[in-house]
Amino acid sequence: MSYKRTLGRLGLALVGGALAVGALLVAIRARADDTAARLLDALRREQAESTTNDAGSTDPTDISDLPAPVRRYLERVLPDEYPDVQSGRLRQTGEFRLGDADSPWKPMTATQHYTVDPPGFVWDARIDLAPFLPVRVVDAFVGGAGTLKAKLLSAVTVADAPPSPELDEGELSRHLAEMAWFPTAFLPGHGVRWEPRDDRSARATLDYRGSTATVVCHFDENDELVRVTADRWRETGDGEYERCPWTGQFRDYREVGGIRVPTAAEVAWNLPSGDLSYWRATIDEVEYDPLTPMGEESATPSAQNPE
């Protein structure tokens, strides 16, 4: 999630107490924002187009050429027979920090949709700045383009990141870093290139429509992916970006449809002044749509409050 500085300006959008909040909420319910729906429709169209193409001769079950820690990880988290996930959904409950390390954490709930081929996601979140003052944030990577929009009470735009190569790359990096929640995307044939580093880490790279994302995956003694590091674009203001070290932490692995995934995570910028954590959450529900031959129904492994 590379949009923390943009959202940090939302404090300026806390409108005065004289605002007729109740009346505005009624109006908002009558004209619901369909931004997320349009983005999800675009993801589904791309997904449908991609499944009509020849996926090539790569055998996704042949992991013999992958770096040793990646092989052990996939053997650890995937069952002997597993669905080749084409899309997934997560429901998150947690907190988001807007501002610097002294800023308070704000309650957050979110639903995130992913697709594997092509890579894409839509993160649709509600962040409660104050009682009765929610901000709707839609962060996405669709068709190779990143977008970030935030609206106070789902009506008043308070953030709208302009298109840029840095935004596109940052969102692709996020997609790659979050594949721990749909690990079949790491298998051969889905576009990820691996480079060995040592016995507990490997570098993953993913290209899509002119953007290239690279992260380093770190595995623990249980062969689980517990940390992802990268140099990612961070907005500095006025549409300017700088590369900055970034870390995502994963923990509390549990099984969902036989696949082991983390059910808690936290992300932070690693600044010269110290680590700045800005998102932390638990995963309350996971659903998968596996790939199936055309015309066949697909079962949807899912778990609510994964155990």
C-alpha cells in the first residue's frame, strides 16, 4: 500500500460540526458510489479475455527449478491437490494511520478483490476518521494502471492520485507483495520470475504492461512467508515520488480450502527516522475462485474467521 502520504492529507477534510451529517448520509445512500463496481467489472472483463488465450506449455505443478526456499514454501502452504486460483476476495478488519508516527490509528474495514491472470486488485476500504465521518478509499490496479481515490462520506472527493508510471509500479508491487493470500500465483506460468538469494529468501519479479515490480520474500524456519521487503515509490507531495524501503509482515497462518495463508499482517515504510507503520489488520474471510475448463462450474473454497 503505497498511498499513505496521499491519505495523510485527509485530516484537512474533517468538516465542521455544523454539517448536517444525517441528511448527507441519506443522500449518499440514494446515490451509491459505483467506482468499485466499475473497477471490478473491468477486472472481470480482462480475466475473461485472458482465459481465452493459450496459457502456454508451462506446467504449474513443476516447481523443481524454483529456488529452494520457494519450493519448500509452496510445498508447505499448498495441499497435494490444489485449485489454480484465478481470483480471490479478502475481508479485513484493522487500523490505518494517517500522518506521521505520532498520529492516531483509525478503525478500518475493507474488502479486497484479486485476479491472477491478469494481475489486478481492488481494495475498497472504509476508514473512520471520527464518529459519523467515514472515508471511502478505493485503491486499485486494473489493466496495468494504478488508481487511488478517497471520498469523505462516499461523496466528497478528498484524494485522487494523478496517473503516473510510479503509481502503476507501486500498485503492481502491492499486488506482488500480497500474493501470500493466493500463493498459487507464485507457481510457474503466472509470470513471476524468481532469483535465489540465500536459504531463507528469494527475489520475485513481475512485469505487466510496462511496469516492473520486484520484492524479496523472506521465509522462516516453518517455511512460511513471513516478511516481504522492497524499494517502493512513496509520494512526497505535489505528485512527486521517491524510492523508499518498505516492509510487509505476515503471521498467524491458517488453512483456507487446504491452502495455508496468513490471517494477520502489518506494513511500514522504513524511513531514516524509524519505521512508520501505517496499516495493520486481520483477515476475517477468504474466498477463492479456481480456474476450471470453459463451461464448467467452479467450486469456491472459502473460510469465514479462518481456523
